[in-house]
Amino acid sequence: MYLEKTLKTPCIAACKNTGGICNGCFRTIDEIVSWKNLSDSKRDNIIKTLSAHSSSHRCPSCNEPATCDISQGNQTCWCFSLEPRVIPLNLKNNACLCRQCLSKLDLA
């Protein structure tokens, strides 16, 4: 008997790509495309980040939990794959924005 494994996913079927971030689940397009090939632990880490169970700081715009991969010891950050945004002057020298706030910014 063949049993198909069901993958956990944060997808809420409200997909709209806004400069590399899905406005439904707030995953990056790279995360969505590679989702089925990621390990269970990598998918769990992304889900924890999206649900604010894992964060490195507070978003300087909304004060909600946010994550910067570099501040957690990685060489690159999840936001590097996004299209450039216009960052308001009052936020330019602060910590990284959360995925929701980044998705609301105008593209550069």
C-alpha cells in the first residue's frame, strides 16, 4: 500500500506575490518554490518564524516579533531574495522589519 506523506504548510490559499513575499502566508517565493524539498526541521523553523514563535528582535515599524538570519549567525538573510523596497528614512538605521511590514512597503 502506498501512503502519501502530507507536508505541513503555512499556506492559506490567499497567494499574491508582492516583490518576493506571499501576502497570504508571508513566505518568500524561494521558500514556497523549495518547500517540498526542504527537510521537516527546515519547514518547522520557517513555520515557527512565520508564527512569531522564533524571532531575533522586534520589528521597528510594528513592534511585532521579527527575524534576521544574519543576527542568528547565518551568512545571508531570508530577505536577500526579495525585490528591493523603499525603506522610510525613520527606519533606515534600525533592525530588520518583519515580513508583514516589508510586504507593505513600495518596491524600489
